[in-house]
Amino acid sequence: MFTVNSISIRYEQKTIIRDFSFQVNEGEVVSIIGPNGSGKSTLLKAVSRQLPYYEGTVELDGVNLRSMNPKQVARKMCMLSQKNQAPSDMTVFDLVSYGRYPHKRWFEKLTEDDHQIIEWAIEKTHLTSYRERTVASLSGGESQRAWIAMALAQRPKILLLDEPTTYLDISHQHEVLELVRELNRDMGMTVMMVLHDLNQASYYSDRVVVVQGGEKAMYGTPDQVMTTDMIRQVYRMNSEVQFSPNERKPRIHLLHTAR
């Protein structure tokens, strides 16, 4: 469904991502992990066309994204950054309604169908009682859900999330990731997200991409990727990796810095 073919990304004369390839199948949740500064967010931004790449291609359903105009891309894919901001007086309903504009002509008004989709997205993200609240008045987790609702109203095939749990406490992290899993399970939405927490990446992902120094270090299922050797090599940490008897999702316990 989504294929990244040997892309390389430069900032000025410095190569940040080098010859990077991977494929995401329809309906998968794929997490991108790696140390700070390894190029995780840069990779996601390039995949979403927010950053240019000087080599390689990115294809969606076999079509090169560079051949698609921004509105065509927005109908298929939505990217949410680490920290999103809305005007102080914007309500949840107003924010979510912006998700319909990739489907509208210039100055075309929202239709009854658009309003139904907006209300559906608000309900799906459990924000019905907040629809008239301003986004600025919401908690961190509620605000993230509002932005995800906007993405849902866009009706994309792929949702891209850059560190969606950053700035959130543990309970709100869980709330957002459970919502992502619900959307993936109930709607078949394909998700790519950058995560820092290895256990969250392990638990919520079908496959994991490991980025190290701008290159692909590993790509596979959590039980293939989350190994003590990978953690020592990529994160310079010793660890214990355990498996629940009920599922093949490894649980990582970091011990101390590896020498």
C-alpha cells in the first residue's frame, strides 16, 4: 500500500536520512523508533511530503506522491505534528470541520453530508460533550483527540502521527494510543507514528522501524525487533526482554548504560 524506496534527505549539505526503504501494508500500525536526533521525525515528514527528499520515491497504492497535488494527497493521508496549535477562540467543532476542506472546492460551503461526517468524527473520538468547547481549554489528551478527530473528518487512508504522546502524562498517553488502536481495529486505518517509548511501540504496533544515524537499523514485528542486542547497539543500554504468556509482544526493562 505504502512504499518508501531508497529515499535520502539533506539539510543544506548534510545528509540526515540515507537510502531508506520500507513498506507498510494496508491496515497496519507501524511505529518508527530510535534515539534522539536519529532522523525519526525527519523521515515521517518526508513521507508526508512536508520535507523534500533528493533521492528515491514514496508511493501510495503504486502512485508516486510527487505526481499528486496537495489536495489529492490530503484526501489519502493526514499528518499530525508533535504539538498542534489552534486559534484561542476555535471550538472543537470548528477544528474538526477543517478536515473536510480537502474535499471541497474553493469557498464551497459544508454540506449536510459534511456535517454528518464531522459529528461522526467527534463522536468517534469521544468528544461529543466537548464540541462547543474551545480547543485551548482542553487538557493535553483531549486536545490530541480533537486533532485526531479533524484527521478522521478528512477521511484519510493513512494517519501519520509524530510523537503523539509527547507532553502528555501516562494516563493521557494511554488514552491517545488506545484511540489509535481503536481506529485501526474498527476502521482498518493504516497508521504510521513516531514513538519514544519502546514498550508502547512494542504493544501497539504490528511492525517497528528502527532508525539509527539516519539509516534503517531494523524493520520487523515487535518480537523480531525488540531484542537485547538491538537495544544495546542502538540505545547503548542493557536490558531484559520478557514475553507475556498470552501474546508475543515483548516487554522491555532497561537496566543501565552499556559499556
